[in-house]
Amino acid sequence: MSKQYHNIPCPNIEDESEAEPFSLIMTDKVRRNLVFDRWRNSIFDRKELGPGMVLFKNYLTHMGQVDIVNICQKWAMGPGGFYHPSNRNGAKLRLHMMCFGRLWDPVTKYEKSYRSDGSAPPPLPYEFISLAENAIQDAQVHGLPSTLPDICVANLYSIYDRLGLHQDCDEHVGGLDRGLPVVSISIGNSAEFLYGHTRDENTLEKVLLESGDVLIFGGKSRLIFHGVKKILSDSGPSQLFQETLLKGGRLNLTLKHH
Ligand SMILES: O=C(O)CCC(=O)C(=O)O
Ligand SMILES: [Fe+2]
């Protein structure tokens, strides 16, 4: 029996490949990688901070950083946008926050799909997924599993803000046990970032996270204690602030699989 295309019988097909469906536009994967080429610097430094913990210095291009600020700004003021979260005791955190992909909040954790005002988080931009996927691949740490994030928590810090020492431990136990990595992106002013395997102040290490840096912590460091001690004023790239009009602080994206 002859084949049919668009319900029109096509007798005598000589070359099967000519009849294969062919898309006019790029596949999702190619599209993701294309965006990523625009976002990743061809040269960046790598610092091993611990087992499963890698810091890429100057990983993101200027264009990538501008794109990220603009993507966040697109959703910032709408439903599900930035708000001023509280902790369990009712005290306000010293930062503003919003989520992409799914909801996480310091009090309700992952329990709710909607915020108290009824809003849901905007979708996780595919560029963010691509960034996390590629950064984990670049880390090439032995035994660090690859993962596709389904949540991004965006924090906006003024120069007076900070974040106390904590663990990112609300995700599924299975993923935590496997050490599925967290990818953390820094944009704007620099942050003094503290981290350590215990809460003990004396054992904490300090590292500067600058605009364009990407920090990965997974594997044995997945449950590392960490926090932001200080934002350094006027320490970010002036061109970024001029182009994006980002309000003087620091933007951090934390991507992970819930
Ligand atoms: O801003 C940062 O560098 C860290 C953010 C963080 O640890 C978090 O949101 O859980
Ligand atoms: Fe964290």
C-alpha cells in the first residue's frame, strides 16, 4: 500500500529520508544551548571549596547577567513576585524573595502551592534550567549526580541585608541522600559568604561571591551550613547597574531539585 502524507497518497517513494518529518525551528535542547553560549564566558576560574563544592569565578557573561536581571524583573512585581518573607517566629527576613517553578517559603516550606494572596510562582525559565544543567556538567566532580532543577529561589539583598546560617534541607530525602547539587548564582554587589560542616562559628570558611560567580554544592557538601554575612556596597560591575537599573544590592538565584 502506498504511503500517505497530508492525506495525499504518495506512490513510488524512492528515498525514505526525503519523506522524514523535518522541523523548521530548533529543538528545545539546541535552543537551550544557544542561550547558554551567550551566557557562559569562554574563560572562567574554578575553585574547589570542598568535596562536591565548586566555585566558578566569572562564569557568566555580562549579557547573561543582564538577561537574568531582566527575566527576574519581568516577574518581580506581578503575582508570585518579590515579597518580604518572615521566619517561624514572625520576624522579617533581611531580604526580598520570590520563587520560580514551585513554591518554597521559610515557614510553609514546600507544603503549599499558593501564597497567602492566592498567587502561584511563575514558571521556571528554561534558560535557568540550562544554566544549572551546564554548570553541573562543567563542575565534573566525581560522583556529583546531574539534576534538572524544578525550583529557583531568587533573593534580592539591599546592602544592609543578610542571611543567617542555615542548611537547604527541605527537599526530598532521596535527593538529599544522593547529594543532588544546588546551583547558586550571584549578580550585582559582592557577598561575604560563610560556609562550614557545622554551625560552629570558629570552623566557618569565608569566600567572596562576586557578580557572575556560580557556586555548586552537592555530594558530601549538599547539607553544608551557609549564609550571607555581608553585602559589600559599590562592589558590583557599574555597567550592569547602569544597563539594568538594578537597585543597588545583590541578586542571588538558588536552583535545585525539590
Ligand atoms: O544569597 C546567597 O548566596 C545564598 C542564598 C541561600 O543560601 C538560600 O536562598 O538558601
Ligand atoms: Fe541556602
